[in-house]
Amino acid sequence: MSRIAARFAQLKAEGRGALMPFLEAYDPDPATSMALLRGLPGAGADLIEIGVPFTDPMADGPTVQRAGQRALKAGGSLAGALAMVRDFRREDDETPVVLMGYLNPILSYGIESFCTCAADSGVDGLIVVDMPPEEADELAGPAREQGLDLIRLVAPTTHDARLPKVLEGTSGFIYYVAITGITGTRSATQEALAAAIPRLRRHTDLPIAIGFGVRTPQQAAEAVQVADGAVVASALIETLAASLDEKGRARPDTLRKVLDQVRGLAEAVRGARVSA
Amino acid sequence: MNQPLPNSLRQGPDTRGRFGQFGGRYVAETLMPVIQEVEQAYNAARQDPAFMQEWRRLLKDYVGRPSPLWLCERLTEHLRAGSAGPDLGAKVYFKREELNHTGAHKINAVLGQILLARRMGKPRIIAETGAGQHGVATATACALFGLKCIVYMGATDVERQQPNVFRMKLLGAEVIPVTSGAGTLKDAMNEAMRDWVANVADTYYCIGTVAGPAPFPQMVRDFQCVIGEETRQQVLAAEGRLPDALVCAVGGGSSAMGLFHPFLDDAEVRIIGVEAAGRGMESGEHAAAIGGGRPGVLHGNKTYLLQNGDGQIQEAHSISAGLDYPGIGPEHSWLHEIGRVEYVAITDQEALDAFQLCSRLEGIIPALESAHGLAHVLKLAPTMAKDEIIVLNLSGRGDKDIFTVAKHLGESL
């Protein structure tokens, strides 16, 4: 069983949803980013998403854009993100790690060798934002061969007739984009999510995570009441960014501030179904 | 539009929106449904005689088409005088797209797309612009049809294309300066895509070139083919035969594709696209995606891109804001790979020289984009026989560029 499937099975047995924090690889520097990655499971991350920096992140709002720019300036790359996962796996062989990014760095790396290196490094799943199912064949085969889950995005605009096409060939979990918009901007209402997730459930048995606009502990708790996981990205990156000094360097308390916020989110996620 | 023959080079894209390996629809899931909606609407519209008739009416009575094909006698004489022999120096024609309403070829495809947006019931129009020509054309069409218009423009371009920024505002458009990246066309396109993701229900994205996710490369090309179709008729009427060479500057490549496409199956016609070599190809500061890039995925399509070894997109450089883009339309990438179209590059300085020469010899101030094409004609024509014919797509007028050019010439306005 893959780490992702095992983790969701375990959480299901515990009767709770997953917290999936996101960090941008190399933001603001490789050491801080690595320390953050290492600290996440202890702070309550059930799965981890690592953003691969890209110059032109078309689906991301200003917060993630700036994280990517800081990361690129610090030397961030797809190879760097893979190296981080490899380091992380020396200490943690259970927490699933998903890479989220855009297709061009993968094409540039070479699809076959990327999939091999990703699997060797201990990556469990891939979210490629600008690769809809219509363009996925190039990556799908090599990813499957290496046991990497291809996690698809489903959006509010993905109508029923299209859903089977999007879900076909998806594995690991479904990433529900809660709003029609870019990251770090608006949030979906609880009512909208309560209507959207059952619609997806009719088409799939895979776990469903909600991302885009999940910012606060309460929103994370609400997300796991209707779905199986909550992805929090921009809110954590904002904390990281606000902690940097005037030259954009990490301060001694950068790590603690972000991890404290993850703890708060984890607590809310863990308590969510008790009251539900 | 004339029908492509079997085995024609004019049949692309395939059902996946690809030209060979290039093109496709590499967009976030949120946009896929609306992109498919655009494709269906376009396929219905292009087969609707009433739709095409309305577009043709606008081209004739609003844009002022057909645009003339001008025989450049003084320029031709000048180039013959500088050639190596008495039998050398091809005859140079300009396809005068700069005489269109709004001063460039962009309006051809904009009017088609705005008619499509109306047909789809989308009241809000967004566009990206580099030099401002596409933004002005879109703002113009939106004014004509009473649609809300938002134009994303890189902050750097806002600075160097002030006259067009003011024009767009006069026309009622909102111009949003984009500060991410280098603040040029690439960043404006990112921001327009982000807007579209957030406003897909009521918004149509009027893309300005033959790039982006399918069906945009095909749709913009089809509308721009009016350039090549007219050229074919005009040159046949004037010379009784097809030209020997076609030349056009290429940024995204809409003016070039519009001229080239109707001639792709005429093997005797040599076709040359001119990329921007900026400060020189060896300087690394250029905008020649084919000359200095390799295939990758950006802005919804697979195509040649300027990128580093990690697949990060590199900033382009060109004196011409309209060519300052690290990619190129996917059909150009394909035409390059199959060898049907030659792609060359012209530096900022060569373009500046051609800009001035054209102004003095023909009384036509060309856009800096078009000056790149002309600069290659200045090299090519003297090597061709006297009885040969070159057609240059003079895609835009240079009024918008006089401040940039004056600055480079050390004059203050």
C-alpha cells in the first residue's frame, strides 16, 4: 500500500480528516525550508505538499508567487525539491509527500528520469497544476510505473459530464479546488463545500482534500467535516513571509511561528469530527 | 477562407489542438471547461455565414480593409543601388496592415473574438498587451460593442508605451499594470490568465496572438489569415504571380501567421519569420524563442521557449515591446521543425536603423516590431534577383514607438 493510501486508511480508522500543510521548497532559503519540512509531522501534518518553484505560476496568487520568487532567488529548483524529500525520508518513512507545481520544470528535467528520481527520493504523489487530463498521457505512464500517484485537481467549474474524465487515472486522493480563482484570495462558504463534496463522492471512492482558501483553524475544521483533508498554503506562507527580516532572510523565530500555526490547524482538524 | 488540400500544411491543429508535438491545452482544471466552451462556440461561429458576414462587414467598413499592397519604389531602388550587381535587388512590397483602424493587424482577430464573446454571452473582456496594440484594439472593439474591458500590461511596458496606455483609457478600458516578473508581456499574460480563472463565468479572454491554449492559436490565425488571403489576390493582380519571399516579424507570431498561412502550400514561396535578437543572440538578451530556446510548456501551450536548464522561463529582451516575449505560437514551432518556415533574428540596432530608413525612403513610420521584419528585407532583397518579389508584412505603425526611438537616438521630446 502506498504511503498516501496507508495514511488515509489510518485516519479513517481514527475517524478524522487530514491536515496537509504546504511549503514552497527553498523559501526563503534551503536550510529554513528543510527545517520546516522536518518539523511539520511533529506539528501535526498528516500529509505534506511541497511546492516546486516556477517563474510563472499561473494558478497562484501573490502570496505563493512571492514565495516562488524568494525560492528561485535562493536557488530553488525541481532537483532541489527532490533532494529535500530525500533528506526528509532519512528520518520519516511514513508521512506522505506530494510535489505540487507546473509542468515545464518536469519536462525540462525529463519525464522518465524525473519519475525515477522522484520515486527514489521518496515522493508519493504529483500535482501538476497546468496538466489537465487531456494532456496527462505523457506523464501518466512513467508516474504509474514508478508508483507515483497522479493527483488531479477538480474545480467548481468541472461539470458532471467532465468529472469521469478528470477522475479516470487519478490516484492517491482528489484535490478539490474550493473556489473559482487563484490561491490565497477568497474562501468558499461552508454551504458551497457541503454541496460540492457529495457531488464528487458520487463519482469516486478516493479521499478528497479541499484546498484554495482554507486559511484558519475553523476553516480547516469545516473542510474535514465534509471532506477527508484540508490543504493550507497561503496562510502559512504569509506567516513565514511576515517573519522575515527586511532583506527577506529568516529570523530565529521564523520556524517556530509557522510550526505553531500548523499546530493550531492540526488541533482544529483533530477536534473537528468530535463535535460533528 | 480557401479550403486546405489533402496533405496540406494548413490542416492543423489536430483534435487535441496540436501542430505536430506543439500546442495543446495546458491549463488549470478550472479553465478547461470554459476553454472547451470557447472551442465549441468558435467551431459553430466559423460555420455560421451570418457570423462571418458580420465580421467581414466590420473589417471593411470599420477597419478599412482590404489594406493596400504597396510597391516600395524608393526602397527597392535604394537596395538595388547597394547590391552587388546590376541584376540584383528584389522588388519590395509592403502589406500595409499599419493602415488598419487602431494602427496594426491586431484588430482583425480582436473583432472576430469580440463577436464570439457576444455570441457566448460574456459581457466582460480581458486582454494582455505588450506594445499596447492588442490592448488598444481590444479596448476599441469593446467600446464599439459596449463591453467592459480590462487590459493587463506589464509595468515596464506601461512606461515605454505611454501613448497606447492613454489611448486605452480614452476608449474606456481599465489598464492594470502588472509588476510581477520583469513587468512585460509574459507577466501580463500570467495575470490575465489568473483573472480568467477567477472570473470565468462572465469573462472572455481575448488573446492577442497565435499562442495560448487551443483553440486560440488556431482561432487567431484563422482571423489573421485575411492578411495573407488579400496579399495573394493583390500580388496576383499586380504581378500575375506569387511572391518569391514573405517576411514578417514574429513575437507571438499572429501577424506572421496571418501572412504566411495562406501560402504554406505554395512550395515556391520562401517564408521567413524574424525574431528579435535584442542586444545580440550571443548576449543572451534577446527574444528569439526558436533561435535561442527549446520546447517547453507555458501559457497553455507547448512551444519553443526561452528557459534555463531547470525549466524556469527566462526574461526576453527586445527594444520592441510587442516582440518582448519568451515564447512563440505553437504553429510556428511546428513550421520551424518541419522546415517550411525559416526563422532568423534581427537586433535592436538593426531594427532602429530600418525604422529610420523606412521613414525617410517611404514616408512610412513603421512599428518597431515591423522594423525587425524590414531589417531582414534590407539584408535579403539585395541578394535576390531583380525580377523577384518580396512581400513584407508592415504589421503596425510606429507612432507609439517614437518616444522609445527618440530616447535611443539621444533626442528628448
